[in-house]
Amino acid sequence: MRSTPSPSPSLRSSGTIALLGVLLAAAPLAGCQPDRGPGAVVVAYQLGNNKTCDEVGVREIRAAIFKGTWDEPTVLFSETVPCTNGEVILDPVEPNIYEVRVIGYDQNGVATFDNLGQIAAQRRVEVFDAAESMFDAELTARPAELRVRWRLSGGFASCSNVGIDRFEISAYTTDQTLLHRSTLRCDLAGDSQGYRMVPDPDRSLNGTFLGDVGIQALAANGEKVGTPALFVFDPPGSGYSVDLTIECTEAGCEAELP
């Protein structure tokens, strides 16, 4: 029988070199696979017109990324740091597109600054796999919150009983410049204490200047019911709440003073 001839040394050498070349070519491809996993959001913030924390009285900054609305967010990641840090790092964060809320708090824990003044597109961030996403937050002073409650004939009457359909609320600065005007329906449900929040979508209730409020009861046909209930007070400051109470009858409403 004839034996099968063995490959020559030169052929074996060529095959080994070819195989090694394939392995070496494949190695860089394996190393070039993109990184996977959570990323991070680095939130840099600016207070007003480049104010310092001490100048505006902000002590802490809380940054959060969330889904949903600003008023009723589903917070997914959040972190609180001293205002002087200059930035907040949210880590780890799953890749996605998020809304970002940044709020500054004073020494009383009251939210006095936030980034709601930025347009909606500027309040979003996209997080990528295993990468840092930068977010610039421009914080401006929050408006004051104005809350009103009313008692009708000592709490024993309905809106129709006293002929009141709605209330017109006018807010002024301490020098009588109109800041904001809005209406609340008389049958609008209040919170657990009976207060209704005066809507302020334009954030015009400047807490640094707000100091005078008039509340006029109106009938269904728009006629005034009595004269306005008037309140004068010291400006509450950015983000602080002003709670007002009026007593109303068929003759109109009066301010209940503390």
C-alpha cells in the first residue's frame, strides 16, 4: 500500500500563519463592541444672573430626572447636594430620554428657585449607554403661591344661596402695580383646609414685590356682589405661600385678618 504523503513543512507553516492572521483580525473586532450599561447625568446649575448661593439664600440643590408632569412627577433618580457644589451627579441612570427638575431650597427648606423657567426642550436630557450626559440648568426665582379659601354665611350656605358664581382675584405689588389677575369658581373644591390655589401659569406672582390682594365676588351674570375684600401684607419672598380667607354673604365678602 502506498502511504499518503505528509504536507510539506512550508505548507504547514503557511496554514498556521493564515489561521493566526484570522485570529488577530478578529481580536480588534471583539474589542470594538460598544460599552453597555447605565450612564450618568451631570447637572450643572446657575442661579439667576450668575448669582452666588449666599446672594440668593439658597442652601441646597436637588436634581431629579422623572417621567410624567412637573406637578405630578414619577421620580426615577434624584440627588441633593449643598448649593456650593456647583453640580449634581445622577448615577447610575438607565439609557432613555428624561425630564429634569432642579430646585433650590433656602434655610427653611422652602423651594425658592427652579428650572421651570426653561422651555420644555431645555428641560430634557438623553442618557446613553455607559456615558455621561451633561445638563445645564438655569434656575430662576419661583413665584409666590397664592391660596384662597372662603366661608359662606359662616359655612352654612352654598354658592347659589349667597348669589356668588366666582371670585376675581387681583394681586398687586406694594406700590399698586398689577401683577396677576385670575378667577376661581365658587364651587371649586378646596384642599383639606379649604384652600384653593390661584393659577399662575405665567409665574407672574413675584414674591419679592407681592403685597396687596383684592378679591371680588361675582354673580353668574358678571355683576359684582358687594365690594372687594382687601388684604395688605409684607412681600412673602420667592416660593413662599400667602394664605387668605374671606367671609361671604349675600352682601359681599370681607377679609378675615390673622
